[in-house]
Amino acid sequence: MCDKDEDGADSLWPDYAVDRVLLDIGGSEEVLTSNAVEAYARLAQVWRLSPADAAAMLAMPLARLLSLWERRTCPPLDQDEILRIAILVDIYNLLAPIFGSDDAAIWPSLSNLQAPFLGRSPIATLKAGDFATFIEARQCVQIMWLGFHAQRNSAVTG
């Protein structure tokens, strides 16, 4: 189940291309907040989230999100907000190799029968969900990614 990464080494996770939505986790709270807000702004644009939906997915007041996006001068993001952003960015980065960038951009708005979505769209589910729902959604997408890579690897070796 290992892929060769850009350096030719075995890797369980894909190397992320520069054009992907990336979250650089490192540095001080201010740097971390700035990087997370920038990544989430790009993701919200890719997923065509309204500002209200984008704020709801972070369990954050709309005014705070808009302030972060416009001025980036607010109290640093708390741990829950950073983890939600990291999970959402990771979901996108897992979807992109499976569906391609265009379909990975629309997947969150489509109804989905898998748990935890149960017929709702991932966006609707995550807007109303707690942190455990985020973890479950990410696990669902990771299982899809693992299945995709297992099929791809068996086609290459078989």
C-alpha cells in the first residue's frame, strides 16, 4: 500500500502538489493562525462556501471569520478551530487524487449516503457537527483514499 513519493522513498501518504490547499503547521500562534486562515480562505473559495457556511463549519461567529479574512488581526485561533481547519484541508487533499481537483471541489456539496453524512452533504453535516463528526468524516474520506490507492496499486502490479 506504499506509494513512491517525489524522492523515490516509500510513503503511505501522497506528496502534496504546490497547487493543493496546504496548511503549514509550525511557528508561533500568530504564524499558525495566519497560515490556517489563509489555507481555509483558499479552501472556502475552492468549495464555494458562503461566509456563513464557512463560519458555521468552524463553529465560529461570522463576524470573527470575516475579521480574520479581512484584517487577520484577531485573537489567535483556538485549538478546536485549528484542528477543524486541518481536518477540512486534509479532507480536500485526500479527495483531490481520487476525483481530481474539480470534482474534489464539488464533492462536499453533494448528498452522500455514507456515515456520518447519511444522505446529507458533507457541508451540511459538518456545519451541524461536533468535533467527533469531523473525525468521522475525515476517516470516511481516508477509507475512500485507501481504497482508491489499493485499486490503483493492484492495477499496476497485476
